[in-house]
Amino acid sequence: MILKRLRLSFARRIRWTPLLLSACFTVCPGTFAEAQDLPVMDGLLLWLDATDSSTLFQDDALTVPALAGDPIGGWFDKSGNEFHATQPLDEARPTYDMTGISGLPAVSLSGSEASGMFISDDLQLLRPYTVFIVNQYDGPIHGRTLQSQDINWLHGLWGGNPAHYAEGWVSINRLAEDGVVYVEDATGQPGGDSTFFINGIDRTVSSAPAGEPGRLGLASVGMFPGEVSDADVAEIVIYDRVLDDSQLSTMREFFYDKYTVTRLDETIESPLNTVLSGEIGAFTGGDPDDGLDFSGNFVYAFDVGGPGGTSVGDANFEDGSELGLDPGTGVFITDANEIDAWHVPEYGDSVDDDALEFVMQSIRWNTPPGLEIDLPVEDGLYQLQLMFAENCCERGFDISVEG
């Protein structure tokens, strides 16, 4: 018997989110800028402003002022509420970049050093809210900027995209470019009515998500500490209410002018598909005429996010999750994060439709985006099926097969 290894790799090409894959197979004295510098003050909860050098400190007690290139252990909250951002660990502190965003100072996060900051636990952000962030990627590690410590909630950047997630995608559908400044605002009412606006356009995809973030953090501080970033953050402003349209417009123009932001247009280029081998298609369920082939002798069938134990046609799906994957199979899947109930598919009422719905609900993903599956196979000819599904947006992937 001749054994070979089949290696599949996936990398972000156009637009990427967590992929769903099933494969067959206290403060020191000092002088601070006054908060009236903001055009809207009513309901102000938090104002972190790196362009005001008096607000940045080397230590988490906010006693040693920071200079250019210094580590940032404390970031003073200019709202007057003392919801300061701090980092007690020397090795996890971001740095002070004097020309980080549009030639203005910013807090620079390092993905390789897993830097991040805790925003005061005294700030428990609930709905309603309005959140502004000014940020950009400046390196290859494309994780989160602002996130919750308590739930899966993020605002700013994630997975190479400007994004807002509130226990459901409000928006993530435009690839972020390194060095491009993104001014992003999100609003949320109790029970939903969420919005997402970026650099001049409304990119709300779903208003339904209703997550309440509670405690907040930057980059490595949050519910997903491994989703770190090479990114700069210049300013974060949060209100305890949803600003009206006029106030939102005023705040947006304030940030756009301050940071010389390039407005985006409404046009988003269509994905470009280059298929060297195989074909791209859609499936509508698990039955024979639904676009997938579940008949025959399956060498492998893996539910990559788990839990496995489900059969669709002749395919008996095994658990491909990090804890469930049997090392005795010789199969390796290189994804660090997983959620067992993410996607909610609805294919139909047949037994195989219901089984496929169960298979397709979990996800596994990495930061930066990418996935490898390593399978031992005998020399021969095989049919490979990869199934992707989500409810949010259009994605692009590079997929390569070696073996």
C-alpha cells in the first residue's frame, strides 16, 4: 500500500470571516485637554484620544508620561468618567507612535507581542449605545481592535476587515487595506436595531444582532485573546445612547476632517473566481439533487468544527474539532478557535437535510485567516468536496491541494 499525504490550505483572498467548513473527509495630577473638544457631549461614556499626548502614560497607575516610542501602560479617559484603559503587564503594552494615523499620534498594537489594554471594569456597556473608533491595520496580523471581555462582540477591525459583531454580524464585507484609516461607528438599541457606518457609507448588513458587550478591551484583552492585531488606534468615543442622525453626521465629519479620511464609495467589486481544477457550485440540502454527492465509499468525512456522529447519505461524519479529532487517524487540522453552534442553516425536512444542517452549524478558524487539513491517503483518484456556508456576506478564498 502506497500512502501519500493530501494537504489542503485555505487563505483569505477577497473578503474573509470565520469560515464554516465541513469536508467530506486612580489618576495622577496633570493637565488634560477639556472634553468640550467633541462636538457632541450628551451621554458621553468614554473618550480615549491618543492625539492628546497628555493622556498617555508608561505605567498603569498613570503617573509616568509617555514619550514617542514608549510602552503605553495607561490611557486616560477624557470623558470625566475615569474609565481609563490600562495594561499591567510590561510585555503586553502597546507603544506610542507619534505619527501613527494620518501623521497624528496613535496607540500601536503588536500582534506578535500580543499587546492589548483593559478598559476599566467600571464601564459596563449595555444598549443603547453609539461607538466610534478610528483605527487601521499596519502589519500582517489582522485580528481585533476593540472587543468585549464578556461576549463575542467586536467593533473596528477583525479578520482583515472593518467589522461590527454583536453576537451576530451587523457588518463585515469590505477588505481592509494596511495603512488605510477607518472611522467606524456602530449603534444599537435594546433588542437590536443595530447599524454600522464606515468612511462615508452605511454598510449595515443585518440590524438584528442585539449583543451587549459589558466590559471592553483592546486587541488581546477580550473574549478572544488570541485574535491579536498589528494595528493603530487613535481614538475611541462611546455614548450611552443612540445619537440622532444629525449628531451622527456631525461626529462623522469631525473625525473624517481630523484624520483626513478617504470616503469610500458604494461600489464593492465583484469577487474574481479563478478555478484551475474542479468547480464551484451551490448546494441546497443533503438529498441527491441538492448539489452534493453523498453516495459511494467515503475515505474521510469530517465535521471540521465538530461534533461529528452524523450521517448524510453514505458519509459518516467524524468529529474534526480540536478536542474531538482522533489522533489515531493521522489527520491534522490547524485551527485554534472553534464554536459548535454558529451558523443556522435550513435546507429542508428530509432526514439528510436535517443531518446536513447539524453538520454545517459549527466553525473553526485562525488569526490570521487560514486553515490546513492534512490527510493520509493511498495513491489513487479521489473526489474531494468542501462545503462552506454562512448567512452574512460574500467571501473569497484561495484553496490549494497538494498530494
